[in-house]
Amino acid sequence: MKNRSGYIAWDMVCRRKKEGGLGVRSIEDWNTAALGKHVWAISQKKENLWVRWINAVYIKNQNWLDYQPNADSSCISRMYKDLRPDLTGCNWDKLVWEKWAAPKHKFIGWIAWHNRLMTRDRLLRFGTPTDASCLLCGDMQEDHEHLFFKCKYSQMIWKEISNRLDTGINLVNLASARRGIRRVKKDFCRRVLHMCILGCIYQI
């Protein structure tokens, strides 16, 4: 069985959605926070068998590492949050995580926004022998921007969506998709446009 790196770095996966991640908890940091709960129990000499055993066998009524925790610092979730860095939010999370869109569309959209889908330019970069030209049009090298927005077939799709929804949006890249959605005033049309963009990225 071959070991392969994932599409996106684990550190990014563990970031909150508003920071561009998936919001998956870091096991390492969660384990540290959980151990912190045990440290809290020992320092407070809580009345349970495990703490009594630790105090009797190891600490023996001494001050455990001279540590005096704050009165409000007992929750694992709070400790976990303190362990995770507070990173600058991304500007596309609301577009990707539209609640009415299909989960598989949102996930592929998330990978696309990170430019981590296995387009042909990336396959070549990783040493996979393949033709670099776009599979759909064959005119240009296939990368994220070309595949989803510069390819003539993709442009036909976006034009049809814009005409049907009467949005007047010219989708030329992911940033323009984000700006265009913000300009749509009707909530229903905005949600439909959200789902169409994510669905088309998935299908392309």
C-alpha cells in the first residue's frame, strides 16, 4: 500500500471554516486539552478514585508543580480553542459552505478554492505523465482557472446560468464569482446561484 500525501495539508484541514479549513479537530491539540483536564483534576484534588490514587502515590499532598489554575479554566473545549492559533479569515467560506448545496459539491468546491484538485498541470508537477492540454477544449494547459473559467465550454455554462437567472454576472475566476453573488439582491436567486456555481465546479 503506497503512502500518498492528501490533497490539502492537515494543518489547513484542522482550521475553522471561516479560516479556509474544514473545522476538523486536531487530535494532537485535543489530546493536549484532554490531558489538561486531568491536570486540572489533580491540582484541584477532586474527589474521585483516580485523583486520590495520583495524590497518594505520586504527589503525596504536595503542591503539584506549584500550578494554580484560574477558576474558569476547566473546560476541554476552551483549552482546545486556546491551543489553536487565531488565524485571519478567508473571504470565500460563505460561498463554499452554502447550507443548501449538496455536501459533495461543497467539498469539491473547497478543494478547488485551495487550487488542489488534480488538474493536469498538477499531475505533471507530481510526475504523472499526461498531456497538459485541457481535456474539454484541448486549446490551453489545464489548470484551475482555465478549466473552470477560461475554457470555452466552461464559459458557455456560466453564460447560460447568468442568462437563466438574469444576474448579469461575468464569471472569469473564483473571486468574480464571490463578488457577483454579493451583488445579487434577491435571497432566493443568491442561493440558487450559490448552488449552481458549486454544482458546476463539481460536474466540470
